Amino acid sequence: MSNNPVVIIGGGFAGVYTTKELLKLGIPVLLISETNHFTFTPLLHEVATGSLISHDVIFEYESFFPQDGFEFVRGWCDGIDRANKTVSVGSRTIAYSQLVIATGATTNPWKIEGVEHALVLKNVEDAVKLKRAILSKIQDGDHHTCISVIGGGPTGLELIFDIAQMLAELKKKNREMSYTVRMIHSRDTFCQTEQESVQTYIRQALDKAGIEVVCGAYAQAITETQVVTSVGTFDSNVTVLSAGVRPNTDMFKGDLELDERGHVLVNEHLQTLQDPSIFAVGDVASFDGTPIPKLAQIAVREAPVAAQNIAIVHRGAGEPMKVYTPKTLGILFSLGFGDGVGVIQSRIFKGVLAWYLWRTVYLFKTPGLGNKLRVAFSWTLGLFQGRNLTEL
């Protein structure tokens, strides 16, 4: 048994929940992250549109890891020395017994020309920047803005409905303002769900919200005022790129075997194929030639399996390793305040019930009881106070 801790690189869902499970098993953990807080990324669109404030979706690691055996190091991994079982973080060298790669995913630019003109939604700073951009455009002297969201996946869909509702509320305060909200999507279906009734419900909700939809269109170039696509050019002075992600693993090139898209190759125990002392979880992992679905629910359910296997290796117990089988229980989407749709174990939910289930699921995924209460209080307060439409 090694005296060195398990080192986890990345403090997103996969890293945080794996840390939590390891601490339950009495295994010391050193967590490496660029920030000192966990960001609840599925709710960033609510920060960007004023339903929540930034404080509601970021939680300091120490607030839900009070146990002995937890250490936090702020920084980022510059490389792995597998021979000596160490990682480099700036000028510091950290020894590990087992290493967990949980660095998540980053926005895929898709070789779009001028992609730097687009906003993204990966952290709380992005959410505040997007909110400020929308408000500054809609409240300037022209009182008009064109907002485009590129990508009809869960993030893009939830974001565009909340943007439409926020703008509708702003218009009640200033009848002179006008806006266009547009979704540009490469497919004819949304969120990769196959059920036709779900697709029909989403399309009807988009139409009801006054959202212009351009399907079968690939973004080719973005400027400060336009989006050029494969089917035409559209005015857009606020453009959000939400058209998929890629693994955040560039720092491991040369240290680990990656597939052509940058995923870390793992076996059924979530160990890397090259090194049984290194595990990969969450958005970075690929098993049997197929990337593991990039969903928070998947990362949460990976964590107990990964932690038990890490504990077996860490203690040298010689026990049989646990087998992980990727499985999605279902998926729920918010379609703006009070509306949603989704599928749970083949059962379809729509309307207020789906929206309520969506909020309930995310509330229970929020780490720490105190943090759960904080989010619940902010949602409840919002029922009476409305959106926070300041620029912060």
C-alpha cells in the first residue's frame, strides 16, 4: 500500500464525485483544479439569464470535503511522469499512488472562421460575460439585438429558451426595444432524442417562444455582426457557440494514449490501457472504441465504480475489480421557466412536471446539504422577485 495519495486532476462532476467516494472509503485524495470551487455547469444558462446569480452555482471544495484526507492544490497539470508516478503542477512535483484523469471537456471550435467572436458557456465567467453582452445590446440606443445560438443540444436548447423569456420580460419594461432570437442547428432533431413526440413538443415550444429555427445549417464563419452558415448569412450581434465539446486532454499528449478526438482509452474498470495505476472518468474517457456519454449523470454513476477499483489497487487487496457499463437512465430538458420535456426509462414527461423533475434532479446533484439549501432558496426567492437583470 502506497503512502502517497490518490491524485485527481479536474474538479468537475467526475472529479468531485470520485473524490467524495474515495474519502468515504478512507482513501486520501489530492485534488488539482484551476479554481478553488466546483461549478455546477448545467445551471450556467440560468446565471446567464438572471434566474440565478453566479454565487448560486459555484461551491468551494472545502465546503463539501471537510473530511480528513482531502487536500486541494490550485493549478493545472503540465505533464505526467509515469515511470516515477508523479505529476507536474507549475514548479511543484506531486507523487501519486493512483492518478485519475477527470479534466472534462471544452468547447469544440469546429474550425469555424472567426470563432473568437462567439461567446461560450463553460464557466461562471462565461455566463456573466454573456449576460452582460445581451443586456448591453438590448438596452443600447438602437433597442434592438439579434441573438444566435449555434447548436441544438441540451445546453443550447435550455439557454435559448431562457434568453427568449428574459428578453420578453425586458420588453415589458421597454416597448421600444425589439429582438430576434435564432437557433442554428446542424440537424433536424434536437438533443439527440429519438422520440417523435419529444421532438414535436420541442418544435412547438420553440415556435410558441418566437424563436427562429434554422436546421440543417453548419456555421462556417462568425463576425461581430453576422453568422455565415452553409444555408445563408444571418445578422447576429450576440452569438453563442454551443455546438458540442471535445475532451480537455491536450496536456496529456505524449504521456497517454489518446484516440483521434482526444479521449483517453480505458478498459471496463476505467483504467487506462497503458497504465493500470491511472484511471480516466467523465468526459475524457472512451471505452471499447466509443466515447462514454458526456453527461453529468454518467460521471456521477462512474464515480463509485472508479473509487472502488482505485481503492482495490491502492490497498493492493487483490480483490476482483468492478466492471463499469455505461448506461443512461434518461434525460430531461428545461424549455424555459415552468416548461420542460424528457424521457426517463422510456416514459415521456412534458410541461410543468418535466420542468419540476429537471429542477429536482439537479438540486439533488448539487454537492453538500448547505449548497442544496442555498440553490433551493434562490429558486424560491426568484418566484417572488423575478430575474436579476443587473449586468453582474
